[in-house]
Amino acid sequence: MKLKKLLLVSASALALGAVNTNAIWLGDALGTTPAIVHAQELTADEATLVTEIKNMVAGLEPVNLEQLLNVKDEDLLLYYSDALETSANSDELYKAIYDDLAANYPELSLLIGEQYDAYRRAAEAIAAASSYTFSDLNMALPSTTLALYQAEFNANGEDVDATVAAILPEIETAVKEYIERREQREAEAAESAEESSQEAAEESTADSTETDSSSEEEETSEETVEESSEEATSEVPVEENSEEESTEEDSTEVIESSEDVILSDLDKMKASLVEYSFLTEPGLTYFDEATLNTYLPVAVANNFSAESALAIQDMLVSERPDLFIEEQIQGVADKIRAAAVAETPMLQAQAAEIPNAALLSYDKVINTSDNGVEYIFNRSTEDYPEVFADEANRFRTALNESYGLNEEDLAAVPDVTLLWEEYYSYLQAGGAEDLEELAAVMQAKYEVSTDDESSEAESESDSEDEATELDSFKEALVSQTDLTNEQVAALGDETLQSVLDTFGFDVTDLTEGNVNGFRRMLITYYPDNFTDEQVNSVANLLRESSVSATPMTMDIANQIPSGDFLTWSRESIDTGGNDITYPFQRALETYPDLFRDLVIQAKSDLVGNTALTQAQVDQMQFVHLLFANFSAEGEVDYSAAEQYLRDLYPEVFESETSTDESSETSSESESTSVSVSKSTDVESENQETLPNTGETNAWWIGGVAVLLIGVAGYLIYRGRKAN
């Protein structure tokens, strides 16, 4: 058990008394002996009542017991009797007694009116900022305390904390002097009582000596008497025996009186509690001997002093709060709060939110174990986490924003741990927040990382995961396709990862469709790294798609090099279109000779199956004619084809309707000649009309946009083929 800790918790020299005269805890809080308190002769009941009245008045009103020594006991009884008739409650009762004292004992200089109210306000402010209670301050003399407070309050610009800090040393000195005067009175009273006891013992011894002398004379007289009657001789011994018995009884009483002075340590502790605390002898009977013996070492170690008595008083309140009134419980709870605030990270505002009952239960554990005041803080954070959460989060935010500590790592540190570490750094910094030190402690002791470190760690972890996943993907690429380890390794992980990211391949998808699609994309973009057979396999897929989606035939497609198909595929992808008709356009532009027969056949089919004339189709672009004569389903709908061309070339048909028959015949003859000429020289016309080869007809751009089959990504095509 830690005495220093107990004395800190019980720093008050005087606790408040009970609020009603029936309470069992009424007693002389300052230990004033009845001989001093009761100057007049009173009955035992009256003396007890006077003591209770003095203690209550000194505990609740601005007056101390030392001042009340100058008040006549019979006056106090009179004021008490009058107050009982007019007071509705205990507060009014003792205020009425105080008012009578102020009116009838001006020499006490008691505070009244505005000064009375001012002292109560000052005492409340001092008690809130220190460990002193209202009754503690009374020991320093209320009028003196008020004068000090008001002077410093004005001098410090009405700063309460500064005012209290300035006057506390003087209050402490005054209280100490008060206690010294009280102890002096007690010593004098004890000395006087001892002298009285010695005088009584001497008188008893003198009476015993006289009795012995008288007995010897009687014996001598008896020896000289002769011929006494039987009755006479029998009476003398009876008287002698009676006198001897009386002497023995007197002697025994003296011895017993002497033995009563030698008390056990437990009795001494009880006596000190009755003398110095608000406990009384009847009240102590509520605690068994085993409980009292628990606290006996505290009293013995401190020679049964007032300080140890007050400490034990508070421990007994924590032990059995149900036996005490609210004011007494509040007083002890406030001392516990003061101790926690002084020696732990707990703040005053936080301490105020912890219930009295909880604080007393924590204090009881401390009093009966090896735990210290830190137990109060630790249990409070456990039982009332919401009280401490804001302060802990304030430090977390500061550490994150000012020192870059990772928010998630800080959240993993419990509030109680964080607050203790901040408190230690606060003490090391001489009573100032040192967040830099706290940040260092968080990193060193609790492995809290900075945001940069966390990002790097996450990045490294992601890289490791990606590396592991890429390795698995490469293995699937080799095992599920015709690619070799050497070919894959030659490309390098960076290239592979770039293709994965650029074209949206899922590295974790090891299905055949996803892996083969990735293979085709590698060959398309890096054909030099692969064999002719592997390149041809991808080019053939592009040939098939062109044949199925455009007028190109397989015979034409097979005459175009595989490398050209891969080049055109890359161009289409890189321009963002990935148009499946793009290879056809580029083939018609690059190899017009290959399409000569196809164009001638298209013109012939359109003239033979529609109302179009040779003169009209000769005015139309090859690409339009080829698409008009093409159907992916197999059979061409020539009615739709004619309408399609009429929509594209309205001016061709308008010019036809404006000619007369004679000019029409001449024109038709001329048209036939032109048609034959153009039909036998397709290559020359292509060079004049195809896009990007010198064609000047503005209809190319619009026509291609309307005619070409919509944009479809090669990746989509790849997926369709794979599935």
C-alpha cells in the first residue's frame, strides 16, 4: 500500500460534516477535546449536541472551529433551538445559527451580506482549481482568504486560475498554522488530563494508606481485650475483612486505571479517526475489525497522525459509500479526481465526467492492492471510452497532418496507450506538448509508419503481387499456345505488362480465350519476334475477317502479304478506330489491280439487275459500287442497292432526266464508248479516284463514312473468334 498516494488522495485537513443531526458520522473534525469545546457544565447529551452543531456550522458556513471556541455552549444550544422552529431544511438550519453568531459575536468578524456571498463564490473557484474543500478554506480564516482572493483577482485581470495559483501558498501556510495551534491545544489538554489522572491516583493511594493504619490500630486494640463475648469477637473480624476488601478494591481500581492508558494499535487508530476525521465511535462499529486492520499499517507508519486519519477516513468512504452522505462522498471523489489529474493524463474536464461511484470503486481497488493512481485513469478509459476519444483523436490528427504518420497505423494504437505516451512526452518537455517526440515514440515503439512508407510498402506489395501474377500468366502463355519461353523472355516483362495494361487484358484470367487473344496482340505488334508460321496464323484471322465483312475475296486476300495485314491492323488500333473494314480500304488503295475484275463484275451486275445505266455507274466510285454489289448474307438486294446509290448520287439521276431523246441517243452512244474504255482500264481509274492516291472527288469522305460497316475493335473480334 502506497502511503504517499493515500495522503495525496486525502490531502484535505477537514471534511464536510453531515447535513442532518441524526447522521452517525457527526464528530469533532478538528479533534478538539470536549474539555476545550465545552467550557460550561453540560449533560452528556447536551455536550454531544454542541459538538455536532459546531462541526456542522464549521463544515457548511464560513467559520472554523477555532473561532467557535469563543462561543458559549448554552448560546449555541439556544440558537439551535430557535433555528429548528423556523428552518425548513438543514441548510437553512445552520445558516440561521451562523446568522445568530454573526449578530451576537461581532468579535468573530464573521462575513455577512455581500461579503458572505463573495466568499462562497471565491471558495467555489479555489476548490475547483485546487484540492482544497470549502471546510479546508475555513481553516485559513474566511475573511483573510476573501481579502487575498479579491486583491489578487483584481490584480490578475479577473483571471481565476492565476488568482488561485497566487494565493494558494498563503492558504497552505494558514492551514498549517491552524493545525499546529490545534495540536498544541490537544497536547495541553492531554497533559492536563494526565495530571488529573495522577492526582486521582495519588488520592486513591493516600486513602488506602489511611485505611491500613486504621486497621493496625484496631488489631492492637483487639489483642488487649480479654474475656470478650462471642458476638463481640466475631464482629471485629467482620469489620476487618470488610475494610480489607475495600482496600483491595481501591487498589485494583488504581491498577485497572493504569492499564487503560496502554491501548492497542487498533484502538489508537480508532481514537485518531474519531479525533481527526468526521468519523465517530458509533460510526466505526459499522466496519469489522478485519476491514480496519487493512488500513492499520497506514496509521502505524505515520504515528497515528491527523494526515493518516484523514487518509483512512477517505479510504473507508470508498470502502462503504453507502454509509455516507452525498457531501462526504463528493468530497472524497473530488480528491480522487485531483489525484488523477495531477499524476495521470486525465484532464480536469474528463475527470468531471467520471461518476463518483466509479471513482470510489477504483479507489477501493487501489487501497487494497498494489495498484497506483494510474489504475484510475486506465479503468476510466476502459469504462468510459467516449470521454477520452476526442483527445486521443486530436493527437492522431496532429500526428497525421504534421508528421505524416499513417492514419490506419495510428488508429491501431489504443486510446489509453496513446494518451499515456503523450503524457510522458509532455512531462519530459517540462509541461508542454511535444508532438515531435510523440511521433518518434509512435514509430519506434508501435511501428507506426509514415504515409510515404505505407505507400512504398503497398507499392512494393502490389509489385510483388503483379510479378507473381505475371509469372503465372507467362507460364499459361507458353503452355496454352505455340509461343516458347525464349520468345516470351525476349519480349521482357515490361513489354508484356505494357500490352496487358494498354489493351485491358486481365493478368489473372488464365482462360484459353484470354491467353490466345494476348498472343495474337503480341504477334500483331511485334511480328519480328515470331516465326513466319506464327505471323501467318494471325494474318489469316485478319484475312478471314476482311472477307466476311467486306467485298474482298479470299483469292484477293491471299495475294496480299501477311505483314501488310498486321500493319493495317496496328494502324487501325493506333488511330483509335480499330475498324474491321480498314484492311479492305487499305488493300483497295494499295493493290487496285487485284480488284479490277471485281469492279467490272459489280458494274455489270448493277446494270443488269437494276434500272441503272452504264453511264450512271461509270460516274460512281469503285468503293461504293463494290459495297452496293456486296452482301455478307450472300444474296444482294438490288432494289436496296439501287436506292442506296441513288441516295449517294442524286445529281447523276437529275442530269439524266433533263436530256431529250435525240441528245439521249447521242449521249448513249458516247457513254457506251466511255464505258468500254473505262472497263478496260480499271487500274487507271482507281489511280484517279481511290482515297489517298490523288482522288479529287469529295464524295469519297462522306461515302466511306456511310458505306463502311461500323467500327468494331479488333479485340472484340478476337474475343468472338476465340469463343
